[in-house]
Amino acid sequence: MNLTALTKIILFIACFVFARPVLSQQRNQNLIKTGFNLAQQQYHHMLENSPDLSMYPRTTAKDGSLRYVNIWDWTGGFWPGDLWYVYEYTKDTVWKKQSIKWTESLEKNKFNTSNHDLGFMMYCSYGNAYRLTGNENYKDVLIQSAKSLCKRYNPKIGSIESWNSRLSWDGKTMWHYPVIIDNMMNLELLFFASRVTGDRTYRNIAIKHAENTMRDHIRPDYSTYHVVNYDTLSGKVLNRQTCQGYSDNSTWARGQAWAIYGFTMVYRETKDPKFLKTAIHLADFYLKNKNFPEDKIPYWDFNVNENGFHPDWKYDPSAYKVVPRDASAAAIVSSALLELSKYAGKKGEGYKLNAVQMLNSLSSSVYMAKPGTNNDFLIKHCTGSFPHGEEIDVPLVYADYYYLEALLRLKDN
Ligand code: GLY
């Protein structure tokens, strides 16, 4: 081999080794830019069409129109959260003004003790508001919200009650003290409250809740139950069921997504390795599942139409030729994996790669709206609750929220 040939080979290898990360960084920057450009266009229209601060955009209704909800809905915090993320990216005060308006009109919820969703409602709105402005009034609202959330904690059970007592989906079981996997997401508000007040009560409640969820909602293979119902006298588990999943023993895609995100966040706040191990196993169940599609956007439940899984609701498989996806779960998981990638040692690179693949799918024309369509939301093909026949193959305001959050995490990754 002469020197010129050797030099060429060395140059080729050097280009491959050094240029590849630069190119992939460039591709990621383009992905982020495209997402936020679309967000600015879509949300500009959304704001023009939605002047009433008591009507929060949530999804597309059955008649195709934009469906709004009032300030008490569990999704209220996501619209201001979307606007805060656009402000964070653009630094344009026009977005800041809008974010403040839509955040502040949620304030009455600081005294809301009717459900567990206060974390979603207040931390996605006021949490981002405080982080990006430092306004002390927002901190006070968040502390009061954390106090309200803690009113739903029962020390005998060691968990925060998600919903008030109600009948199960098939009407056969009374859920006295239902705790759902989604509730992991509300704990971030409690960790915040301890950090800013120095009072460890909030944090202790969050940790106990997370430990119980680890014990009671997670199966040996690290798939998750949606609903666990407890006996209020003994504190023991009475039932493990579902409300939004396919069957009691199936894995509802968004439930698994909340779990991956939730345990990653609890690890960030506690640095307790048991939570990291749990987050990693939950993520691996999701990513390695034989029913996980190639484009990495999950079916609404991992076990739809599978033997051994029996819905206890009226399910007609012929009504859907293809099983609907839930792009909202993909958005949540992509954001979670970008955080998990920083804690997971050697596995981190793989989680980041998966997250980027998910974001590429979500940003493709299959899942990403064309400007002026999709009722001005960004992400298409989400499922709210299939068993209830609600929000199937629609945009959902929280899919947009976690998608934008993931893009910002990718920017800083
Ligand atoms: N927390 C409600 C949901 O994920 O649909």
C-alpha cells in the first residue's frame, strides 16, 4: 500500500468518526427548528381563534371542531405549558404575555382537592412560569397547589388518591381508593414544594407514593397496571384493573409512558438507584416489546387483539381495520428517554437514539400537521380513551406539550 492510499483511508475514517456526530447534531437542530416554526404558526392561529381565557384548547371534537375545556379539566395546564415552551425557544415577549395570561387564569385550582391532577394542571403551567420568570407569586401558587394535592394523601395506604371512589369500568367493582399510574406525574409538584420551602413533608409523600406504585402497579415483567384499588381500612390492594387500557392485564401505552417519565423524574429528585432501575426496566419493556411498531409510535395499548387479553367493555374489533396509535404516548416517552439517557450509563446512548427516532417519526408528515390543519395542534393520531370511544385518532394538547419539551431537551442534550 502506498502512502497516498493509506492517507486516503485515514482521512475517510477520520471523516466518518468526526463528521458523523456533527451531521447528526445538525439534523437534530433542524428537527428542533422545524417543530418550533410549526408551533409558532399553529399557535398564532389558535390564539387568534381562542380569546376566551376560560376555554382551554384540548383536542378535536367528534364534529371536527376544536374542543375546549374549562379551567377545572385535567389538561388545563398544557396549553399555557405549550406557550411557555415556545417562549423559551423564541425568547419573544409576545409569547410570554400569552403564556402569563393563560397561566394566571388557572389560579383558582390552587385550592382544588377534587382529584390528583393538580400536578399536571399547575406544574405544567405555573411550574414553567416560575422557572422562566422567577415571579415569587407563582411560587406561592405552586406551594398552595402542593398543599391541596397532599390533602388527597392517606398515610394508612401511603398513596395519593387519584379519583374519588367510583365504579370500575365494567360497573362490577367499587373502587374505594383508586390510584392510577398517571399519578406518578403529579409528584414533581411535591418535590418542587419541598425544595422551595425546606419542608420535607411534600417530598416524603412523593417518595412513599412512588415506592407504593413500584410495589403495586408494576408487574414482574415491568409492564404496568393502570388502576390499583386499595382498602381504606387495611391499606391493602383490593383490585388491579384498567380504565383506559384494553384489559386489566394489558399494558396501556400512555400508562407505561407516564410510568417511564414518572420514575425517571423521581430518580432525578431522589438519586435513589431503585427508581433508576425501575425507570430503565419500564423503558426496556416498552422499547423491546414485540408489538412495538417500527416507526416507534405505539398502538394505544400493547396487547390489542392478543390472545389472553379480554376487554370487559363493549369492543368491536371490526370497527377499526388498523389498530389506532397513540402519538401522545410517543411524545411523553421521547421526552422521558432524553432525560433517562443522562442517568443510564452505557444504555444512555441507546435511549437517546430511540428518542430521536420517535421525534423524527412525530415530525414526519404522517404525524405532524400541515400548517393551518389539525385545529392548530401539532401532533396527529393520538388516542385519549379508546374504551370510552373518546378522542380516537385526534390531536391532544398534551402530545404537543411533551413533544415540545422533548425538542427543548434535545437542544440541551
Ligand atoms: N391522566 C389521563 C390520561 O392520561 O388520559
